[in-house]
Amino acid sequence: MKKDVKNEFGVFGERPQVPKKLYNAKYIFGGLLIFLALVILPILPNLGKAVPPPKPQVDTPAIQKLAGQDKQCVEDTAWMRANHMLLLNDWREEVVRTGKREYTGKGGKKYNPSLSNTCMECHSNKSQFCDQCHNYVAVVPNCWGCHLEKEKKVAKAEAK
Ligand code: HEC
Ligand code: HEC
Ligand code: HEC
């Protein structure tokens, strides 16, 4: 035991002996464990897993009917992937503002510029096509409040 502890004010007596004891250790460590478990548990199921990239399906009846060369979109696939939303805006402008209901696509093919009657005619599998990508990037086009998607149209017709 060291005696006569010194500091700047002089000499003191023995350092007071305080027993080193952690009170309630059971509860403290128990509580910490429960806290850690609660924080980590929700993360565990998804740890190390990436969200799978979307796989848009194009094997709809309307597309299967198209013969080899014609099995393509209104424009190039890559262009469509990047610009379909702009094309839809252009179609809407043309139809609603100028009343022009004809669009000349890739290779001079003519189309009726219509979301429900053209896009959704070929891409009748909205949930496996449009939604695949849109869910992945979390975009929610609000078109379907007014425009019919083919799936619903077919379901309604069959119900009658
Ligand atoms: C004549 C049938 C047809 C019409 C009409 C059509 N598509 Fe397509 N679309 C296809 C086919 C077939 C493919 C896949 C082409 C390929 O695999 O190269 C495709 C591909 C696409 C892609 C790219 C998918 C990918 O995998 O990257 C998008 C986006 C798309 N279409 C959106 C639309 C939109 C929006 C419209 C309406 C403006 C439309 N399509 C009209 C047949 C059509
Ligand atoms: C290959 C993936 C892919 C497919 C397939 C696809 N989209 Fe998209 N779409 C996107 C992405 C990505 C965006 C968002 C682009 C952005 O934020 O600029 C988008 C945006 C849109 C928008 C604009 C939404 C907004 O709020 O600005 C519309 C409308 C749209 N898509 C319609 C369709 C329709 C209709 C189909 C099916 C016929 C379709 N898309 C299929 C990837 C896809
Ligand atoms: C509030 C209702 C409403 C909403 C929401 C809406 N539209 Fe329309 N849209 C209309 C009406 C009404 C017309 C005119 C229909 C006609 O004259 O054939 C139209 C016409 C169109 C046309 C041309 C005609 C046709 O048959 O498709 C396109 C393309 C179009 N809209 C795309 C879109 C897209 C893409 C979205 C979503 C980003 C959208 N619209 C959201 C009501 C709506």
C-alpha cells in the first residue's frame, strides 16, 4: 500500500480504499445483450443479399404472334429502355393537343399512339414487365388511374 500520496497542495494520508465492484452487472449486461439482439435481428435476414435486378418478360401472346423480324418494340429496345417515358409523353401531346393519331416507328411501321391500345396490347403482362422495372427503381407512374392496363381489361371482359 502506498502511503503519503502527494499532490500540489501537500501530503495527504492514505488514499481511500473504494472496493471495485460493478453493481447490478447481471442486469446491465443482460440489458445490453437484449438491446444488441433487438438492433441486429431485423438486419440479419437481408445481410449480404442484394435485391435481384428486374427481369422484364416479353413473352406475351401478342408478341409471340409477331414473326421473327417484327418481334421488336416501337423503337430500338435500348432506346425504349431509356426513353419510353418520353415517347409516351410525346404520344400524349400529339393525341391530346394536335389530334394526330398516327406514329411512324422503327422501319417505317405505323402505330396508333395509344398507351392502352398499343403498348399494353403487346406488353399485356404489366406486372411481369412494366412493374418489374418500376418496382425496382421505385417509380410509380400514375397512368393507371385513368388508362386501362390490359390485364384488368381482359379480367373484366372474362367476368362478363
Ligand atoms: C408490336 C409490339 C410492341 C409494342 C406495340 C410495344 N412494344 Fe415494347 N417491346 C416489344 C418487344 C418484342 C420488346 C423486346 C425486344 C427485344 O427483346 O429486343 C419490347 C421492349 C420494350 C422495352 C425494353 C425492355 C427491356 O428489356 O429493356 C420497353 C421499356 C418497352 N418495350 C416499352 C414499351 C412501351 C412504353 C410501349 C408503348 C409506347 C411499347 N413498348 C410498345 C414489343 C412491343
Ligand atoms: C427496362 C425497365 C423498364 C420497363 C420494362 C418499363 N419501364 Fe417505365 N420506367 C423505367 C424507369 C427506370 C423509369 C424512371 C425513369 C426516370 O426516373 O427518369 C420509368 C418511368 C416510366 C414512366 C414515367 C413515370 C414518371 O413518374 O415519371 C412511365 C409513364 C413509364 N415508365 C411507363 C412504362 C410502361 C407503360 C411500361 C410497360 C409497357 C414500362 N414503363 C416498362 C423502366 C422501365
Ligand atoms: C386524369 C386521367 C389521366 C391520367 C392520370 C393519365 N391520362 Fe393519359 N389520357 C387521358 C385522357 C382523357 C386522354 C385522351 C384519350 C383519347 O383522346 O383517346 C389521354 C390520352 C393519352 C395518350 C394518347 C391516347 C391513348 O389512347 O393512349 C397517351 C399516350 C397517354 N394519355 C399517356 C399517359 C401516360 C403515360 C400517363 C401516366 C404518366 C397518363 N396518360 C395519365 C387521361 C389520363
